[in-house]
Amino acid sequence: MESIENIQKELKEKLSEKRYKHSLGVMKKAGELAKIYKIDTYIAELTGLAHDIAKEMTNDEKLEYAQKHNIQVDEIEKSNIGLLHAKIGADIAKNKYGFTEEMQNAIKYHTVTNPDMDLLAKIIFVSDKIEENREYEGVQELRKLAKSNIDACILEILNYTIKENIDKGKLVHPNSILTRNKLLIH
């Protein structure tokens, strides 16, 4: 598996300054949450760092990559190609960096979630939304909640995101709905 230092060096060259700074923020937050929830801090940091590796690919590059690597593209991803960066990032992390399936899934699920997310995936999803460079109304409360109840934090983020997408007339990915429902049932 590739080291944090090597991935940082590559991302610094590949990503915009803003996206690179965000990736470092997610790495840091993932490490903090990993300590709280007692999972491997290094794995969480490495996954957080690499989560947006495919974010700045053009839509054409994403579609071409997905076709070339047999990545399934659902109807919602076809209408919002930006979502594909998660699946592509997971594939890159596997093939280029030797990430485990758990790490790949955390990257794959960091945008629309998955009802079967494990703790690492939950940490990466939340870290992406609350890292120190994010500033929006309610983020401070989410940062506090993430430290005590990761599932409640995910539920709050999903409630906001789903409502925002509906208000804007956008599609909502079924995985987000399924994850929300699972969190409400349990």
C-alpha cells in the first residue's frame, strides 16, 4: 500500500490548491474520528487523503474511465456525472495504491452513502462534510455530533442534503434514501 507522503506529493501536483487543501482536511478529520471510534488511524487518514483523487477529472474523462474499467454507471450518475468521482476514485485507489476493499468502499460511498457502510466509510463520509475548511450554517454542531454519535451525524447530513436536492429539483440517489431509512430504523 502506498504511503501518505507519496500520495500527498502526487495529489499536490494533480489537484487544485483548494481540492488538495480539502483532501488534507479530510485526512486530518478522519484521523481524529478514527481515534474516537477506535479504528486504525493511519488507514482512515490514508483513505481520507485519497477520497477525491478523481474529483477534478472532466466529465468526459470520468465517462471514458468508467467505460474502460467496467465501472457500472447508474441512471442518476448519468445525469450527474460528477458523482462518478467516488467510484472512479475507489478504482484508482485499488489499482494504483493497493487500497483494501474496506478503503475502496469508503471512497466509493463518500458521496451518496450506502446502507451497508462500515465504520471507516461512515468516518470518511462525515469527514468529507465537516473537515476544518468547510464553512456553512450548522457545521459546528455537526462537528460536535460526529464526536459522540456518527450515525446521528450522518442522518443530519443526509436530511439536509436530500432536502436541498429536492428543493433544487435535483435527483436524489436511492442509496442516500436507503441509508437514511436504515439509520432511522436502527
